[in-house]
Amino acid sequence: MVDGRLDPLRFEVDKFSQQVSLGQTPSFCNDGGRAACLASLPHGVAPLAPAATTSDLAVGVEHPVSGVIGVKPTPPYGVEAQLGFAADLAAYAPLWVTRDIAATFGITRVKPGDAVRL
């Protein structure tokens, strides 16, 4: 604690980094909570398909937008838009990470025993 404030949260701690060659290890597997990059998937493990996003998933809080501040292309990802908020305070509550919510952010959740092709 500094100056009566809580210490900032650490979101990522790198304990197990490793070099990965997609040519030699094109598969990623969650081996009991530990990342494993493999040449081939273990017997009986099928790769996950990327999770599909759904437009009807409504989570979080809506904030009024005053307008678009800027737009720029960001290939190969699409167009990036910067929005202006019309509120004095924007609050983002934590979300439980489900497969659907992760897909909303372009992430495929890989649970223990799951695998993906890279």
C-alpha cells in the first residue's frame, strides 16, 4: 500500500515462457492447467473450433457515446474506431469467463484437456 492506496493489480506473471516454433509444434494443449505446445495432439484429443460470437449476448453496462473521435484502418484486423463517452464515469464490472464471453473478445477458451491448432 502506498499513500493510503491499494497496490496495483498484477495481471500477468511470466513463470513458464518458452520459445515456440509453429513449424515444429503447431498444436497447443491445456495439460491440466499448464500450457503445452506439441507436434501432434494427444490420442483422443480433438482440436477445438474457434468459438463463434453472438450478437445477442448482452453483458456489462451500456455507456452513452457522444460521437466518433477517430477512425483508422488496422489491417489485417479491420477498422478501429475511437469513441467519446458522454458520461462522467465509466464502470466496467468483472465478467465470469465463459466460452461465449471470451469469444466476444476474440478469444477461444482452452480448458484443461482441450487443444487448438495454431
